[in-house]
Amino acid sequence: MAITRPKGTNDIMPEEMKRWHYMENIMRTIGQTYGYSEIRTPMFEHTELFQRGVGETSDIVEKEMYTFQDKGNRSITLRPEGTASVVRAFVENRDYAEAQPTKYYYQGPMFRYSRPQAGRYRQFNQFGVEAFGSKDPAIDAEVIAMCMEFFEKLGLQRMELHINSVGCKVCRPVHKQALKDYLAPSYEELCDTCKNRYEANPLRIFDCKSETCQEIVKDAPTITSCLCEECTDHLNELKILLDASGIEYILNENLVRGLDYYTKTAFEVMVSDIGAQSSIGGGGRYDSLVEEVGGPDMSGIGFAVGLERTLLSMKAQEVSVLDKEPINVFIAVISDQEKVPAYQLMQQLRKNGIAAEMDVLGRSLKAQFKYANKRGFSHVVTIGNEEVQNMRYPLKNMKKKEESKVSIEEMILTLKEEA
């Protein structure tokens, strides 16, 4: 029996990688434009980081983490999300002692054991940003604008931005008690998971996927109705800044995020083209996480985008990722005698930044041209004894069906002009 990839994983083949490179180029451009620097953290961390940072009542910690004992009998977890790792790196490397704010972006694989579905894998990829050191709603607005600009530059349309406030340590206890009082008569009807959440973090019940639980909390008091003055002012200023930026949003008072570290601002981006599970990214503020991980009292905010979900949305909306056809040259050889000059030409083109290949399977000239057509090369150069002697080579533009004899210098100049 052939060995297959594990359930919930996916191979990204060369043709698909074009879309990934397209996304990654936009990530880097936006990161640089907004003043964010790239950071890369390990793919596994000590389990305690996620228990303390993400929260033991979250679905991720309770049900989805890939956790194991290593050979040193240490509990290790494959990172299920990026923020906790970035915060740990920020603290461990003492970047909090530098001039603030500190702004990072990252991308890479995450791991969660959950039921695979369209665009959701057990190993999946995220693009995210984190900004530390500012409590100003302006940094919240910047992070949200950056998230929306990423999707817009990809070419996505029909997006909805949902925002909310999930309060702080002052108003969260008020809402927690109001929510418990409301839920108490229906406690026995809650799912087992939400019964556990009832005491520890009843706000998470809003995020439950059970239809019964959703019906129970439909008219429950929202956190927005219990906000303290500081959180109310923060949300109002954020809305003013988003309005000033021309960013449309929906105030969704039932919006909570799936991680326990969020405070104040929470947001999510939805698209309707990929079914009921329509979220492709989101984030929010976390004013206690840096301290929880062992750093100073310093606030942070960020977002993460599911790249597989984003690609699914792009395909659903038929977003084109290539504006220009790539310039790549196939060098067809008439006989074995021209292999060496063909190889020299290929390397010369490559050193000038022009993609080039030649036959390495001993095909006939006819078969070489058939291969070049099938692979979609933009140009073909044919090399025989006459071409080598005269140092003039027939360069054929495969799309235009035009051919001209040129020197190597002219060939390089022509191809660079077309690139």
C-alpha cells in the first residue's frame, strides 16, 4: 500500500505555489509599508505557554492541541496559533526595553487537531501581525486597516468587517455575573463543554457551535451592554478612526474570539463565498498577555489570517493572481554536439536573471518543442551547428509565434525588456 499524507494535511504543489508566492509578496509589501518587521518563532513551544496565554477554557487548549512528552520528559506543544509564541519571543528577547511601539509580522504553519473541512486543515498556515506598547485606539485602527488592505490587495471583494469590545478586567466580571444569572435557568440544557465554561468563562458560550447553546444565548446580555467607561470610550474612538479611514464595519455585540487573552477590541473578517464557516481572519487587543507570559505590564494587539481559507475565497471569487505571463526560455538542441554551448547559454541567461531550461532526457527536436509547448515556456531557442558557428540564435516568442535571429547579448536585452 502506498504511503499517503496524514489526514488533515495538504501538499502544496508547484502550480499552487504561484498563489502562495503572490500572497507572500503582498504580505511583505504591506508589512514594510506599515512599519512591521518579520519575526520567525519555533513551530513548537513549552505547553505551559499556550495554557497560560491562550487559556485553559479555550477549545484550542481543551481539545485541539498537539501535545507530547519529548525525550527530556518535557511537555511540548506544536504551536496552535502565532500570538503566544510572538509574545514569548518579545519578552524573552527583551524587545520591550526598546523604543515602543514594537511591530512584527509573521507567517508559517500552525497545528490543531480538529475535523478537517474545506480550507481547514490540521496543519494550516497563518499570516499575522502583532503590535506592542500602545493602548491608543489608533493602533487598533491601524491593525484593522492593515488586515483589510491585505485582503483588498489580494483582490477579494464582498467582505464584512465585524467589530466588538470584549471588555476588560473591570467590566468583564460584571458581564460574567449578568450572563451567569441569565444562563442559570437553562444550565442543564447547555452542552457539556459550555457547562464547564459556565463557571470559568461564560463569555465563550457565545462562540459555541451547538445550535441549542446558540438559541439559549440569543437574547443573553452582551458584553457591550456592560462595558465600563474606559472600554466604551475606547470602542467609540475606534469607530471614529475607522469611519475616518473609510473602512466599513458592523458592530456585532455577540462577537467573541476563540482565545481567552482578548480584551477590549475584537474583530473578524467574513466572506460569504465559502459557506457557513465564512471567517478568513480576525484578531483583537490583549492588554494582559505580555505580563501573563512573564514580561512587563504592556499592551498588545494583532490579527491572524488563515491562508488556506483566504485562497479558497480567492478561488471562489475567481481572483487572478498573475498579471503578466512569466518569461522563461527553453533551449532546444538539434544534436548532442550542441549540448555544451546550449548549457553555457542556459547558465548565461540564468545569471542575467532569466529563467531557462534545456532538455535532459535526450528527446528528439520535435519532442522538445512538444514539451516546451506543454510546459508553457514563453520562448524557445533552437541550437544547432550553424547557430553555434554564426553565434546567432533563433529566438521564438511562443505566444506571438514570432521568431528572430539574435546574438546572446541581444537575446538577453530582448528578454529583459519583455519581463
